[in-house]
Amino acid sequence: MTVHIGVIGAGMIGQDHIRRLTEVITGATVTAVTDIDQARATEVATRVGATALPTGSDLIHSPDVDAVLVTSWGPTHAEHVLNAIAVGKPVFCEKPLATTAEDCLRIVEAERAHGRRLVQVGFMRRFDVGYRQMKDVLTSGAIGTPLIVHCAHRNPTVPDSYVSAMAAQDTAVHEIDVLRWLLDDEISSVQVITPRATGKRFGHLKDPQIMLFETANGVRIDLEVFVNCQYGYDIQCETVGEDGLVRLPDPAAVGIRTAGRHGTAVLQDWKGRFGDAFDTEFGEWVAAVTAGAEPTGPSSWDGYAATVITDAAVQSLESGGEVITVDMKPRPVLYGATS
Ligand code: NAD
Ligand code: ISE
């Protein structure tokens, strides 16, 4: 069986995922594309032999669409995801699931009323080989009980449109998701402090930021977010346990010795760093849809949790560094709660 996918939002990542679905993944084809920029929708649809449709609603209701991929702007995600749930179609939504906790909860409630999971959220780090190896080490007990996690998330530069709150909402949200999953624990409080700002950023931006999280089990996490670090795209993560530590590997790269120096290149963007993870993410999602099974990747509950925690981080940033308690609703049984 080939899964017929409709894509809402044919911008940068939408086009990259369309390429992935049509050229990399087996068992899927893109049959419909929509974008508020109709010319773009037509151009992208034509490229892959799909039909350009006028709106997200037309696409979701189309008989030629078995499953929906949402890659439009964040504030539009909730509407499309709710419409897909209403017609019972599987939906993959790029992060964020929604830009407010209230909208995330509406999605969780709609899915709960439907009775089974339909939604997967695009937190791709859970599919990265290095993070998966780290998860296996933690689960095996090889380093004992985890106590501390040190992380860094660095981008070379960001555009003028990037504002200080996006350090949590757009950037740290990936650590927030992957650390909840790695530790199988919930984040209970967050504090954001701002060291001396780099001179190499737009004047309005607080960069870098240090985010300090505590989990329900008392693990402490420090995360440096530095989105104008200049030198490259660099993701670091080290978990310290009672009996040892486990560190995320750097991407494999040849060592070059020349002109009296020895070095390796540093990647420049997230597309290069997480390209394989995106491929695995979509391969596993398509396999689940093909089998008529519930998706196994990040759920709408994970999307809700990430939004609540990033809201708390923004609140801390805006308060000048207060410790903010994360106020999350109880997790429903559909998402793994025991009661
Ligand atoms: P983009 O601006 O390049 O593309 C978004 C596209 O959606 C545009 O073509 C726009 O016209 C279209 N659009 C907006 N609202 C629409 C609507 N209601 N219906 C149809 N089309 C609509 O943005 P992007 O960089 O591709 O980001 C898209 C999403 O992907 C964002 O939510 C972003 O956070 C997420 N993203 C995730 C990652 C990741 O690492 N997982 C990386 C980058 C972006
Ligand atoms: C971007 O939206 C992403 O999702 C990238 O993974 C992240 O590294 C970057 O900081 C964000 O702006």
C-alpha cells in the first residue's frame, strides 16, 4: 500500500519533507499540496505530480489524501490538526503543535474523544542515532541513576525577525522534548538567566541565554542557547549519572591536516545535523500509517508539555530570571498515564 499524503505549507521545511517523502522514503507519495501562496503551492505540486488545492480544509477533506502533513506557520497548526482529527486522518505536525497551551489542550481533548492517537509532532531528535544510543545507555542502567545534564544548542546566526522569546519557543524546545524522553521524567521548573550579550547579534536580542531546568525526580539540566555563536551549528548533550556519564557524539567528519593545523569541519545548520533523523522520523511515521497503527513518535501530549514548558521559560526570561514552576494538567491514559 502507498500512503497518499497531503501537505499544508510548501515553504522551506515543507519542501524538504516533500523531497524526503517522494525521493527517500518508500511507501509514500504526495498527492496534494496547499499554501496560502497559491503560486508556490502550484509550483511545488507540479514538481512532484500532485494537485494544488486552495485551502487546508479542501486538502484534509480530499479523498486523495490518506494522511496530512502540516508545515505551515506555527500559529496556523492547531486549526489544521483539529480538522484532520475531526475527519479521523493521521496528521504529522511540525513543531510547535500549537502556539498556546490552550490550543494544545483542545487537540489533546479532540484526540482523546476520537479514542486513539492520530497526531505525531515533529520533534526529530528522538530519531537521531546519537540520542537513541544515549537513551539505550540510560535505560540499560550502565551509568546509574541520572543526576545532571549539560547541554548546548548553538546556531551560527539568526535573522532580525528572531526575538528573545524564540530562544525557548523555537530553539530550546528541541532539548525540552528530547530530555523529557531521554530521562523519562517531567520538567517541573525553569529559570532563564542572561549573561553578557554577544556584540554579534541584532540589538533587540538577548543572546546567549542559560536555561536551568529541574525535573520531577530532581535531575538538574543546564542548557546554553547561543544562536549567534558564529562558528557553526553545534548540539551538545552530556548526562552525568551515579556511575558514569554518557555524551552525544559529534557528527562523523574526516580529520584534515594541512598547513600546520589539524581539524574537522563544523556543520552550519540543523538540516545537515538532523537530516538522517528526519528521514528516520518519516520512515517510521509512514510505516505506522501504512499498518493502520497509532504513531509511536512524539504525541500531542508531548506537544502540549513542550508548549507549557516553553511558556514558563519565556515567563522567567521576561521576569528577569525568576524560577517558574511548570503548571501542567494531569496526563491522560491515552498518553501513558497509569490512572
Ligand atoms: P516557511 O515560512 O518557510 O514556510 C511556511 C509556509 O507555510 C509558507 O509557504 C506559508 O505561505 C505557508 N502557510 C502559512 N500559513 C498557511 C496556512 N494556513 N495554510 C497553508 N499554507 C500556509 O517556514 P518553515 O521554516 O518551513 O517552518 C514551517 C514550520 O516548520 C514552523 O512551524 C517551524 O517551527 C517548523 N520548523 C521545524 C524545524 C525542525 O527542526 N523540526 C525546523 C524549521 C522549521
Ligand atoms: C529552528 O526553527 C529549528 O527548529 C532548529 O532545529 C533550531 O536549531 C533553530 O534554533 C530553530 O530556529
